[in-house]
Amino acid sequence: MTIITVIMAGRRPFTLVYDPEVKAHLRAIDPKYRGLIRMAIEEQLRFAPDSETRNRKPLQRPVAFEATWELRVGPDNRFRVFYAVSHERREVQILAIGAKQGNRLMVGGEEIRL
């Protein structure tokens, strides 16, 4: 797992921990969107990963990767970042990144049923 930490004054940030499979998930996404996805993860999940917003929601039921939250990013919110939050360790585990295509979710080139 890759761990990235950025410290800002006043608030203790969450550490972002990427599952090893996420690299393969990103390779299946057009390279021009990868930076946008990474930036959204940093901005949206570093300090308040479990605060519900228009594009950040708890999942009704955990998906295949045991994620409990979903972040929607990109043009038409087509990309999905699935993650879980651990307050005890102050970590956000990024478990999967996929692209929505109509009613289908593609993660790492494979269709995932929600």
C-alpha cells in the first residue's frame, strides 16, 4: 500500500492508504483523467472523508471491495472512488477506482455489480 501524508495547520489530516489493486484500476482509466482523480481524492478525503456531500455518500451496502463510502468525480461524475474510513487509525483506505458507463461500473476493466 502507498501512504501519502500532507499536514495542514489546525486540523489533523487522515492518512490516505491506497490498496495495491488501485494502480491497476487507474491503468484502465484514460490517462488524462488520472491527475483529476488523484487531486479530488486529496482534496475531498484528507480532512472530512465521512462527511456526506453532493458527491460523497455512504453506500447503502458495502460493495465487493468492502468499501463503505463512494466519492464521485470527473466530467458528469463518471468516476467512482470507493473507500473506507478508520477513525482509530485516522486512515482512509482507497479500495477501488472505477468508471461508470451508463448503468455499468467498470473497475480495472471488469464490470462490477452494485
